Amino acid sequence: MSSNKFPTPTSVVGKSVPRVDALDKVLGRAQFTADLQRNFPGLFHIKVLRSPHAHARIVKLDTSQAGKLPGVRAVVTGKDCPEKVSFRAPRILALEEVIWAGEGVAAVAAESPEIAQEAIELIQVEYEKLPAVFDAEEAMQPNPPAIVDRLLGQYRGSPQFTPEAPNVTGHFKLRAGDVEKGFAEADIILENRFSTSRISHSQLEPASCIVRAESDGGIITWTNGQGVYVIKGLISDLFGLAVGKVRVINPYQGGSFGSRLRHYVEPLATLLALKARGTVQFTYSRQEMYLAASTRLPVVTYIKTGAKKDGTIVAQQMKIIVDNGASYAAIQDGRMAASGAVCVYRIANFFMDSYGVNTNTPWAGAYRGLGTPQVAWAVECQMDMLAENLGMSPIELRRKNVLRRGEKNAYGEIIESIGVMDCLEKVAQEIKLEEPCVQEPGPWRKGKGVAMGGKQNTPRGHSEAEVLVHEDGTVEVLYSADEQGMGSETVMAQIAAEEFRIPMGQVRVRRGDTAITPYDTFSASSFTTYNTGNALRMACQDAMRQILQAATQKMEAPLDDLALVNGKIIVKGSPGMALADLFEPFSIFTPQGGASLKKGTPVRGRGVFAPTPAIPWDPQTGLTPKMWNWYQYNACGVELVVNIETGEIKILQGVFAADMGFPINPKMCEGQIEGGFGMAIGASIMEEYIYENGLMTNCSYGDYRIPTFREMPLRRNVKAIFSPDPLPEGPWGAKGIGEGTMIAVAPAIANAVYNAIGIRIKDLPLSAERVLRRIKEKEKNDQDFLHN
Amino acid sequence: MKQRKELNVNGKIYEVFVEPWRTLLEVLREELHLTGAKMGCDDGNCGACTVVIDGKAIKGCLMLVPQAKGKKILTIEGLGSGENLHPLQQAFIDHFAVQCGFCTPGMIMSAKALLDEKPDATEEEIRSGLQGNICRCTGYVKIVEAVEAARDKLAQKSNPL
Ligand code: FES
Ligand code: FES
């Protein structure tokens, strides 16, 4: 894509300019959804009655007492919900059966949260417990102990739904090459099973929205859910509202990590706002964030790898089981998760099955990497185990099998941009992987480990952007992608500043209001810089073209000789003119229409970008020249200590290299790396849902512990390295970074634990309890061995 | 039942009429419309609601209004203004210690109380002093960096050579 004419080195893009939202955020002035409640006196507050049972029939549900409580404005149950269901949201309230412990059964809108809570406690409900299934491998069998969602096949109309496996939501097959022949040629075959726990996004700001029912039958929603237009579409569709009467506004979002991609507060709040004919607010409690918000998909991976003595992988077979929980929302065939096994290594003979399965557990969905970290967890531990079996260094084995630019992966895609091996080499060097750790006396054992990985970018949706160029040279950027903290507002401001060659201070970003800002999907799959950024460049160029067109007459120069730089029209070989002089004043005595630019009337530039679509794959083989769009890559190295008396792990050092393409704002990229690393430490050694009969028992920040300052290494021991392989069609070669930053961390940690204590742990998390159990087992085995 | 209460917030005396079981956080946000302190958990485990009371970092969701009687409450709104940022606020901007920003006001208030008490806090002391404040976005690296930078800046100010 062509940039500004008369190109100069970039002045803003590629620089770590301060975040445009930082000032408001450090002043406490940045507005989050719940902060807006003060603008609505007379607001009704929503509380939900939730099921304590994982699977039960609702025998009796009596809300009459609740309805009579003074201050209660509206009470709803599953019977009041629209019949329609959407892929974008879980069912609003349970109807005949509850299918996970935490599912909503009834909801109240009242004058205060306390009255709403009191009303909830007056609701009488009688359950008849039904058999439940919590384990995905059990659930996917024919004749499972429970059918999680009886209507699954019916309302999804899923082509993959079969009555024989009523909990399987989808099945993806990859059949590349000849796997039998591959294994026959292998000198060594290694088979393992790996698993990951259910974890919570735990973004700091709970889900929250305000919905105002307007007198004309429309609604306005302020929400921290992702994708204003997607929510607009969802709500108008579910409730049959005129699309033009639904407006969605998106204040700042306090983190998401995928959690807010499916909409679990807006539909219920809309239902109650319409019923109450007023304004309602619905904010999840922290407990609800665990029980009834999105979670990360637990994945079980069976992997069998065949290799030659020299390390060449000749065949791989995998079975990947993705646990959707009791999701009505995330019908999946595990294809996204499985992509994590395809995008890094050259495996000609690859036989893979992935399945999405429902269980009676809290529902799951997108979570920083959408399943790829869970599958890379298996692949990267397997690679280290294979290396050991072959007597090779883990780096050498990976070097031997890694995909290189221009090669085809197992889908049949030609890889355009892949910096993964460079990432690993840099990490290994930085962490001095070849040098053995020096052990100290005492219970702490030191170890080092590395891993790498990649994340596909889904070619999804289309993004629009607009710019308003004012006569004084200031530019407003209008777009609708999200700002959940990753810095999209800053990146967009940088792009506009770069295109118009103006200082950052002259750009103002306006974001996320369906009545003002143009269409976008949402910020997912790390694509905001790429999708929305490309659209914005086009919008800038569109405005620029209109301005220069207007200047051709005034300057008496052909379009090609003109450029707009920092508020000045520049002509080749002349002093140029100020942008402001192009805008003509007008009065009732001058022509007020016409093509010339008018004072007070900004030039509006518009850009639309859509990624090149995927090419449908053969359902029997999964083969296609284009399944995804591009890949971001990364590698991680850690040094840690394991306490052999307590099982505790402390991370001493973390080195992380990323191939995110060209970094538009290097410090913000670093922030993504450090943040992803921190989050991954939680997923690797701390976080898991603990249940009793399917009811999560650790649903608070106090009991479900996420990393604090204490779990992070000292700051000088966290290092972020860039190893970009720029993507030609990305803005200035940018790809994306947000999701990749978790992938390599867990396997690097497990590989380091193995290095430290010689114990291979294949299930996440590596909690102190689990590690200690394995240490004790090993001690016992070693003793038994000695005694025999 | 509702009672009349006086609160001293950011150097101003406010009169509120609230139930005595209201938390300070609720009253700051709902009655005084000071929404800088955030509610992340409402049970004392995240620190997003931290304010400084008589020099100590206190979680606003754990204190009931009557307990704040006669005490000096400082919230993020009273710490600095756009023209006159506190060195912590400036350092959080300069060092990219802000991502989603939901933890930021509480984090800055905790850091303020910490540095007031220990102007020469080491990285270790900063890490343990702030461990009651959770951030899910940054991995804490740049937050520590920012607090250390603010510490050095404040030291320069009080000891200009
Ligand atoms: S809201 Fe007070 S500690 Fe979380
Ligand atoms: S910046 Fe998002 S929680 Fe700290």
C-alpha cells in the first residue's frame, strides 16, 4: 500500500510515543461503564438467581413473592426470554433445565442492588437433580452419562451434530500425506497425553452495561462488551428491534483477553430494560465473573510423533479434545486450537482430529490465543521429550523441523512471514540454555527451559475507519474496534499522525459509538492494528486525495506534484500553501455549495479494509491453500527454581521474543509481552477451577489466585526481544502481538522443571501440590527400585 | 436507616446522607461521584479501590463510612491535576505502566502511600508493598519501573543538589 508521497522516514510510527489514553487513566478521569451510572438517577439494578446444580430439571419456579417486594420493577425467567438463540451469547436464562452450576434461572430489576438481592432470595425454585458429565472425554462418548444441551443439534443446525455423540459440537479432520507410511519410516515413536485446566480471564473490570429503553421502542446501551456493531446486531436480532433504533456505546474496557467477545450481560439487561421501560444497569460480581462469564477452554491432547535418528519428524498423529463447557455459544470443532500444532513445524504426514465437546461445567470461549496455547503446551513439551530421546539439543531438533518462509505447512498454506526460529535462537542465547545451572545447597533446584509457538490470525470481518481533517490541520479519527487496554487508540492516532505528518497532539481519537463511528467487528485474533489500521490508512489517503484535489486549482499544479505535510500543501519546487487557506469562508453572497472546501466543514476520508478470505477446505482432509490469514510467532525461555520439599516453583528469569511484524509502538509491544508472560505464569503454575459436584468452590480473587507482583521475576530479569518478520500487507509491515505472548511460556516452564528435577509433568497447572505429589511418587519409585 | 455523615475528601468536607453499612467506596463513587477508585472485587482482594487515609493505603471496599469519620481521605482525583501531575502519575505515563487502566488509580494510590512512608523503597519493598494490588494486563514490570522512577524523582525534589 502506498504511503504519503515524497516518503520520509517514519516520524511517529515505530516510535514509543506515550499512550493517548494514559493521562485520563492516571488522573482517574477515564470513564469505564460503571462510572457512567451516576448519570442515570432512577436507574434499576439487576441481580440474578443462579443454579447451584450442574445439571437439574427446574420442577418449580415461583417468583410471585419477589415481584411483590416494594422497589422491584421487573422479574424475568427463562419463559420471558426470546426464543431465538445466538452464537454470540450464551442462553439468557435457563428454561427447563439448568446445565451448569452458575447458570441464571431468574433475574430481577429493582431500585437498589440490595432490594434486587432481597427479591432474588424470595424466589422459590425446586430442582430435580439430573446426572451430569464433567469430563470431556467421557462426554464425547456415545451414550454419555448426560446430554448437556438437548437442543444442540436442533438450534445450531450443525452439520456435524450426530445423535450418536450428542455432546460433540464439531469435529475437524486434517489428513496430510500418509501417516502410516511416515510412522513405518520412523526410528523412534513417542506417544503422550497432555491436558490443561479451566482458567478464568480474571480481567480486572467486571462485565458491566447500562441499557436505556427509549420511548420509541429503541434502546441505547453503554457496555464494556466487545464490538459495538456486533452487539447492535445481536440485540436487534434477539429482541426483534429495529436496527436503526439500537445504539451501542463503548467506554474504556478494563481488560478482556477474549472474555468480552461473547455477550453475557447485554441481552439480559436489554430484556429487563424493555420490561421495566426504564434504564437498568447490570454489573457482574467477581463471583459471577468466575461462574457465569467466559473461561478458557480446557484441552486434552493426545500426540504421537515419529522421527528419524537425525531428528526429522516423519509423521504426527494428534487427537485434540476441546471442552466448551456448557456452552450454547461456542460451537466449535477445535480447529482454532488445533492450528497451534500446524503453524510451526514442517510435518508432511499429519493425521489430526479435533473435537469440540460440551460438559456440565462453566462455559468457555476465546481466551488469549483461542486454544492454541493449550495445544502448543502438548507440542512443545513433546518436542523436548523427543529431543531427549534422540539425544539432541531441543534447539537443534526444532531447527531441523521448523517451517521456513515460502514453505508449505500441513494445511497446504504457503507461509509468508515466519520469524519463529530467530525468536528461539535469541531466547536460547539470552538465557544461556547450553550452560548448565549451578545448583545451590538447600531444597531449591534450578532449571532452564525454552519453547516456541505461533498463532494464526483469522481472516474475519471487515473494518472501516474515518478521518475528519479540519482546516486548522487537526484530525479526528473515528473507528469502532475496542480499547481493552492493548493500545488501539494510540496505534490509530500514530497511524493518522504519520499519514498526515502531524504531531500526535493534533490527532483526537473518537471510538466505539454506533451512531458516530463506522463499522468494525471487534478486537480479536490480534487483528486490530492490521484490520483497522489498514482501513485507517486508506481513510487518511482518501481525505488527502480530496484535499490535494482541491489544491490542484489553487496551486495550479497537477495532483501528482502535491503532498500534504504537517498542515501545509507542498508543491514540488515551490514554497507551498497552508492547509487552512484551502478552506474558503462563505456567506449568503458566495456560492455555498460546489466542490471547494468550506470553512468549518472538515474533509471526511473513509477507508474500508477486509482481509483476503480463507479458501474452503476439504471437510475430509482439512487441506486448503488458505485456512488462516497470517501468523504471529514467539519463543520463551525461563530459568526457575523448584522447591523439592514443597513443590513450589519460583520464576527467576523470563526471556521472551516475538515476531509481531513491524512494531508500531515498541513499548506497547513490550507491554503485551510482559503482560502475556505474567498471565501465562498464572496459567502455568497457579490457576485452575476447583469444583465440588461441578460447582466451582474457589470463585474469588482470594481463592482463585492470579499472579501478583510476588510471582513475577525482578524487572531486570524479564526481557522482551523483537524479532519481526514484517508482513508485506500489514501497515508498515505490522502483524499483531496480543495473543502470541502466552503460548510458549507454559511449555518453557515445564521443560525447565524437568531440567531442574527430572520430572515431566503433562498436566497444567504445575501447582505446588501437583509438583510435590510427583516428587513424592518419584522418590517412592526410586526407593522401590533400590529395594527390588 | 440513613444517617448524616461528614467526610473529609481531598481537602474538602462533604456531607452525605447514607446508611451506615455503606462502604466508603460506594459512597465515594455513588454519592460524591468520585469514580476514580474502581470496584474490581468488592472483597478486598484486588486493590482497584485503594485510597489513602491518614497516610495509609486503604481498600475502600473494606471500610464502612462510619469508620472514615474524622479521617483525611485522599483519592486519585485529589492527587494531581492535568497541569500538575504527581511524579507517580507522570512516571506511569512515561513508563507505559498503564494498559487498560482499571487498576491504575488504586495502584498509584498504594504506591503513593508506600513512597510517603519509605521514600527509598527498594524494588523488593515496592513489590511486597504493592502486592495487594492486582494488575492483569501489564505483568507488573513497567509498574515497578514507574514507581522506581517516581521514587528517584521525589528524592531529587526533596534533596536538590
Ligand atoms: S474492589 Fe476493593 S479490593 Fe477489589
Ligand atoms: S492495566 Fe489493566 S489491570 Fe492493570
